[in-house]
Amino acid sequence: DIALNKNIRNDLKVRMLAGIGNIDMQDCNLEGFEFEMLAGEVRINMKNSSVPILEFKALAGEAEIDLSGKWENDLNAEIKGGVGELTLKLPADVGIKMNITGGLGDVDARGFDKHNKVYTNELYGKTKVSLYIDISGGIGNVNIRMVD
């Protein structure tokens, strides 16, 4: 267990070789977050964190990343996966633009308009802040969920 001071803006980097991880950073004051995993299963809760920069890389495994909640600033996220499944929870009240590219697997992004490999929600370009997310993968499914 690691506790972060919520009054100080933190920059956090986590590297996990293999295993099961549960990272709860809800309401944390984050400047940036970088996560790398070779193989395993991870759940990352970043609800209400307003992290401006996110980098996620996984060679194999399953990942759930919760970016829902209130946003005070834009997000620039890069998510790279090899083999496995990704579930991304996003706020329903923020403009979102995603580029989803990669190999084999399905993309389930209900509530998003798709133009080639670009997905946008109906609020994109209409809200004070926006989430910009680049997702690239190898083999596996990408599940996008909008959360109130």
C-alpha cells in the first residue's frame, strides 16, 4: 500500500512484471501516470483524478482503466496493448476523441460515432475539457463504457 498526499501534484510510474494489480488513485492529484505490465491482470481506478498525461503499456493480459468522474483539464492518453482485453470507463459528460488502431479483435464503443479509426462522442468539441485517447493493440478486444 502506498498513500499519496492529495495536496501535492504527483507524477507516478508503475512497472509490473506479472501478476494481479489493483491500483486505486481515485481523487488523487496527478500530474502524470505511466504504467507498464508484461503479463497479468490490472484494475486502475483514476476516477476524479484529472490526470493530464496517461501512458499505459501491457504486453499480455487484461486491464480495466476507470477515467470517469469530474475533469478539470484535458487528458492526453496513450494506451498500448499486445494480447488481451482492455476495458475503459469514461465520463459521459465530457467530450472524447479516440483513435483506435491495431490488429485483431473487436471494438465495443456504444455511444460513439466512428469515422475510419476515430471515435467521438456527441459532446466532443462542445465541452470545456476533452479527453484525447490513442489506443493501439495487437490481439484482443477493446470495450469502451461511458459512466455517469
